[in-house]
Amino acid sequence: MSISVALKDAQGKVLQSGQAEGFLHLAVEREYVPGDCLEVTGGRHLMVQLDSSLTEGEVYAPNGCMTYRIPFGPERTAYPPHAFEGERHVVRVREMAEDEVLSLRPVSRNPHDLRGNTDFYPHATANVETRGEADFAARNIIDGLYTNHGHGPWPYGSWGIGTKQDAALTVDFGREVHIDSVRVLLRADFPHDSWWERCVFVFSDGTQETMHLVKSDAFQTLAVGKNVSWIRLEQMKKADDPSPFPSIRQLEVIGCDLS
């Protein structure tokens, strides 16, 4: 399948582009400015690395097009230092093989997820993010990083609920997938952090499961086994602890595509 990448400015003008069969490595020679975006076309299941500082990650583009807005300003704190900076960049994109798509893997993981509306998945959204800061954005809990002994800027990004009692977070897969289990990695910056003793996962099929948690810096797992298009975390019960700051560092949904 032919894959193409185009760098566009805020007015939609194509500044640079490339095309190849199956996989594409494009050297971008431009210092990014606000409004720049990378447009990837040519497939629905893609493995992408849109900056050398980011981990390669899977994305699902239901319309065969992924529009990636280059992050700027305060948004940059959720990314590695010097991400998207400088005058030279390398963009890597390849089509995923069928055996990859059907294999058991973290179908929730997306290091390239962006805040706000996107045309690619997985995508995390929430009804609260502490002070609206990128350090505590919903996207952080699917970025593929397990660094949970701290809080704040990269690599310690997490989801912050700002003490909101009805906080909820949704991970949308963009299509129906089979999920085998859900893994939760608490932020464990103790004693700054507290933790949740219980939470509820609601699924797109109308069912829900309660997960019991303990104070730990390791992954905790809930067996599931169902086909869903999204999953929502809600109804968290905080532990009896002086800290008002329970948080999740990573939410991993282990599953596979249906076809």
C-alpha cells in the first residue's frame, strides 16, 4: 500500500511531502512553527514515529488519514525535551502486517495521542484535567511510559483529577476490538500521592466491572474478555490517606483487532 506524508502550514499549504510503498522515512528540513501539521495517508492500521524523541506507536485511522498537529507552548511539557525542535526531523511510517493487527497487544497505547479532537485512535479524553495542564492530561495515561515514581512534566505525566468527585476518563479505540484484560499502573510518588482502592470500568457494550486496587507501584490487572469500541474509568474511591492526590500513570488495555 502506498503511504504518503505531507507537512502543511496553518493555511494548509504543503511545504514538503514524500510517498513510498509499505513504509516511508521522510527527512523534514524545517523548523516547525505554530500551526504546522503532519498529514499521513494511505492506511488505517499504521505504525508511526513522527519525531525521533517519541516511541514508535500504533495508530488506527478509520478514514485512512492521520492529521497530527505539532504541539507547541505549554503542551510541550508532556513530551521529551527538544521534541519537535530544530531544523531537521525524521518521520517514520509503515503499514502494519496482518499478524500484528490480530496479535494480543496494548490496543490502548498511543504515544502520539493529542488533546482535543483527532482523526486517529486510540484517543483518551476526560471530564477534568488538573488546572488544564498538559502534565495531567488524559493522553498521558496511554503514552506507553511506566515512569510512576514522580509527578509533573515528562516523563512523569499522569491523569490529574483536580479533586473532582465525579472524574471520568474514556479511551476510544475508534473501532470494535476484543479486549482480554485491563492493566492499571498507579502513580506512586508516595507520600505526595494517595491511591484509589476501587474503580469501575464501563464498556461500550453497556456492561461494567469493578476493580479493587492496592497501594503499589506495579501493574494491577483486571480480566475482561469482551468486544468493545471504548472503555471508561469512573467511580474511583480514594484510600483513607492524608494526600489528596490519587492518580494513574498508565492504563493499558490488552487485546486485538477482530479482523
